[in-house]
Amino acid sequence: MKNKILAIALCAMGIGVLTSCSDYLETSSKSNADGDFVFSNMTTARAAMDGAYSEWHGAISSQIFGDGLYYALDVAGSDIMRHPEKYTAQPLRHVPECFYVNGTAAADYDAVGYGKEAPNSPYSVLFAVIGKANAVASAIEEKSGFEEMMAGGKATDLSQLYGEAVAMRATCYRELIKYYGDVPYQSKMGAAALGLSPRDSIYDVIIADLKKVEPVMNPVGKDKRFFSQTYVDALIGRLALEAGGYQTRRGDINYKDGSGNALTFETKGSQNNGASYGRRSDWKNLYTTAKEYFQKAIEHKGTAKLSANYYDFFVQLHGDDASYAEESIYEEPFQQGASGNDPRPYSLGRPSAGGSSNNYPCKNYGQGRINPAFYYGMFDPKDTRRDLSCAVTGSDGKAGKEKLIPFTPGSQANGGGIACNKFDENRQTTTWTKNQRRSGINGPYMRMAEVYLGLAEAAAGLGDEATAKQYLKTIHDRAFGSNSNVDAYIASKGSLTEAIIDERGFEFAGEGDRRWTLIRSGFIAQKIKAVKDLTRKMLDGLKNDGFYTFENGNTISASIWTKLVDAKATYGKRLTEQTPAGSENDPVLSPGWRGVNNDWTNYGLDYKGDTMTNLAIQGLFTKLSAEEIAALEADGYTKTAWGSVLVDNDDEYYKYLFYEYDYDKAPIYLFPFSPNTMSTGGFTNGYGFKNN
């Protein structure tokens, strides 16, 4: 009964009135089958939920994991990640990336150009999933015995199914709030969504819904493509951290909690286009919830567990279709060769300059890139996560060879600079070479590392330093092994909370997590200024001296020296892994996690006797002497432009890195509603976006 009251109160607080429901919501909100029949046995009931998962898979494919707004807003625009192409070449991506030029470009931004119109817009697609989830949830709620089932406090087949539907709805609202801020709220099949509901009200309602279903669900099992009790626990923690964190809110909405009480906020900086950046004054209540449920996720871990080595998780992701990584709580499954779109390797993976079909591997665009100052100056050389997260080489795609990725603005392995490395088709147990975007690498939506770091963050915010340090240490120790010194690491960051936020940055580097984490944690201005200042020092050093040495000992030089070698003849393999101890100066094995597939001949490639497939690199992290250079050139190495290309593209790597951001005004990070969405929804844009 309490949740129904919350939902009624929430709908009453929205601004604007939805006079007519758009076609896609009408279609997705009505059931074409009698609920009693569909849910009379678990076979038909599961089939109904599978239909909702199918709709969710479409949203994942087109909006959340590589394309859509994830492509434009998540994978770049932080101290870690950037877009690869020239600012002027991709304004629809770069303008939102830099907070709409400190808000000044919001009024001219074309929402339709990237966000599209219904039924293909991210907004429309996510509400279509909500409609399917509501259909399943409403049908179960109307069944006789529903209240008794929920009061029983234990999982049944039907209560598990109900929990999955509620979790799906909550997950979609999480994505909608992250991209749009305040959105309509719809929780019943066939009911119209009325105007814009305050996001804080939505957070409170969906968290309450999830708490209700959590006791009657099962922990995650072997098949990790379904939502579980473990997932719900972690999702409550994720939502509570976000709800209690910093966000930019428009000035024309009366923000209230899920019970209808007016909220007050602790703000940072100044207003921007009528919007303010702040967090709820009751944020500690939400952090208490986050701490409790992240702990529950560990207690209810099921088959999910923190891998012994950081890289185990990503190695396992590259297995065949039927497998799931042990650390995953939820993975979105992608079937190899199936029609549709497997976006993570293409958009956020190690790039390939291959063609769209019958290549080795086929084209991978590489939308997400790594800021060079972060790679060189912030990622500790002793951190085992660095090489698996960041790639200085990709694949040529045609001859099965490794290729240096230059800093020249561009895409694929032909330009754009240091790329993300966690999704690499060279590394798959079985690789798909017939066409692009069909790799079959699953998308990891929730894993145990987030639970540990989320628990640490919540505990630190509440003053429980012992718990916070315990879970931070677990993640840090895994990455550094015998080189770990958590106390020194915390001291270097200035606070336990900042240490945890940065640890999360290193843990999830190259996965599109950093931007939203910095926004909600309130560190966005501080971290952007730090990377811009460091970038300026690096570029000036390269320009004036031909090199720059960072505090961690890494040196980036104007040039490096490279040559292709036969790695299989020397090492017995072409695909390298973590750099072995003692091989830190090996030009093929360091940096690690590169090379090419061990034998593309199994997939039809004819090397024609040219087995020089791997790129040996010298001078990547050290300044070479004249004597060393002479010896290398005598050994067949070729001088290759490296840091000098950054100097040649100073504007792209410095000026347009958060272009005109002043570190004070509220960051405009959200996406505008399209004209059709506003006209059918009866509401307007905020944040300075246009309304026609």
C-alpha cells in the first residue's frame, strides 16, 4: 500500500500535463493477452518476461552500451576519456562532451540530430521497455495470492519473475534520469505518464519498489542474463549513491521526495541557464541505504565473486557465447554472428582499421579514447590495470598485423590516439570475421568490483573509515599485488573519499563509467582542471624540449622507434598478456595486452610468408639517448612521430578538452528532449535548451 501512495504522490508533483500519450507508449503499455492466461503457468509467464528482455536488449544495443546517448555522453568527456575525431568534425558528440561549451551552446544544440525522434530515440526506446516491464508486473500484481506471495518472504518462480520486471523498470528509469534528469513516471500497464516527475521522487519510489521485491528473489546463478537478488541489491546501492549525489537540476521544478516532502539542497558553484548543481540535504540517508544494500549484494553473491586477478574478468568476457565471467552480476548477452548490433567492441574496444566484412578483425571504430596525460601521468606504471585498459596499438585488420595508433585526429586504428583495450576481438576464443558489429562479446552491466567500491564510497561518506578502507584495499591490492601500499595511496589523494573515487576511475577506465561518477560525486570540476593543467605542462614540455617527464617517472617523447617482428617465432604466440616480471623493457611484451590473434590462418588469412605481425616499440616511456637511437636504427627500427603529433594538434588535446568550461557554473551534462517528446508530453526543456 505504501508504494501505491508514493506513486500517486509522485504523479501529482510533475509539471505540465500529458494530454495524449504518444504511439510508442500506447503500444508498449497495453497487453494483448489476458493476464490470467499468460501467468497461469511459468512457461507462458517466462515467455512474457522474455519479451520484455528482448525489448531491453534492443535498448542496450542501440542506446546504452555503445551507440545512442551512451556513445555521445558516457564514453567521453572526463579526465580519463575523450572522443577521437576533430572537434569541428563531430559537433553533435563534442558539444555535449564539453558541457555544451559551459552552457553557452545549449540553446543551439540539435536534439534530433543525435537523440533522434520517436520511436528510435533513447527516450522512446527506454519507455518502450518500461511499458513491457509494467505489463508483466501489473499482471502479476493483479493475480490472486499476490499479497500472500510477497508476504511469504521467500523466492518462488513467480516472485522471481515479478522482481525481474520491477528491476527492469528501475534500471530503465536510472538510465533516463542519467540522460534527461526529470522525466515522466509510469508504473502501471496502460496508464499515461503525466508530465515531468522530479527525479528525486522517482529515485525514492523505485528504490522502495526494489526493497519490496529483494527478499523474494534468488541470488545470481550460472545464467547471468537475468536480473537477480544480487543485482537488485547492487542496483539499490547504485541508485542510492546516485540519488544522494550531486546532479544539475532545473529551476522550474519543485523538487520533492517520494513522500511529497519538499527537498533542500547543498549546492556547488553558480547557476547555469537557470539550473543549479547540488545534492539533497538528506544524502546521508541515501548513503546509509547504499551501504546496507551493497553489503547485502556481497552476502547474496550467488555465483558472482571478485576475480583473483583483475584481468580474469576480461579474459572470461572473450569466451564463447554460453559462458559468463565469474565477477559479473549481470551481463547483457550478445550472440556471435546474430543480426543486430554488438556495440561494445566496435565503439569502446581496441580499434581495427579493417573493412566492414571478411577482415582480421573487421572494422572497430574506437569511439572511446584515453586522455594521453591520464595514461602517462596518472596511471601508475605498477598498476596491472593500465595495459589492459589502454591500447597504444590496434589491428590493421587486413594483413593480421599490429598497428600503432597515431595521435592524429581520426578513427579506427588510423588515428585518434590511445584507445580503450578491454574489448578486443583478437582475444576471443572464437572470433567472428564475416562482418563488423557481430563479435558476440557480452556487455558487463554490473560486476562485483562496483559493489566493493560502492560500499567503500558509501561507508566513507558516512564516516565509517574502517569499512571504507577494507573494501578499497581489496580492490587496490588486487591491482598492485606486492607493490600495493593503500595508506600511501590514500595520503597521495588527500582524502579517503577521493582515493575511492580515483580507484574507481582506474578500475573502470575505458568502460564509460568515469564521467557520471565524477558528476554525481562532485569531483568533476576538480578532476577536469587537474587533467587540463597536466595536459598543458605535457604539451609545453614536448614543444620546448621534445619530451616531458611526469611525476610517476613516465616520459613521453616527440618520437618513438618501432619495427615489426615475428613474435610467434620468438615467443610462441602473437597475442600478448600481462607483462611478465623482468620483461618490463621488452619492446614486444611491454606494454602488455596487445599483439594480434595467435593464428588468423584458422579464419582464412593467407600471410603469404610475411609473419612479421607484432610491433616492437622503444622509447614509449623513456627518453632515448643518441647512442640508443643509433643502435636501434642499426637494428632495423624506424623513427616514428609520437608526442610531436600532440603538439601539432594542441587545440584538439587542450583547447577543446572541456571547451570553455569555467569549473564553477553548474555542468550542463544532460540531453534535451526532442520536439516530438515535448509536444506529446506536455512539458518543456530546461538547462537552456531550445523548446521548438
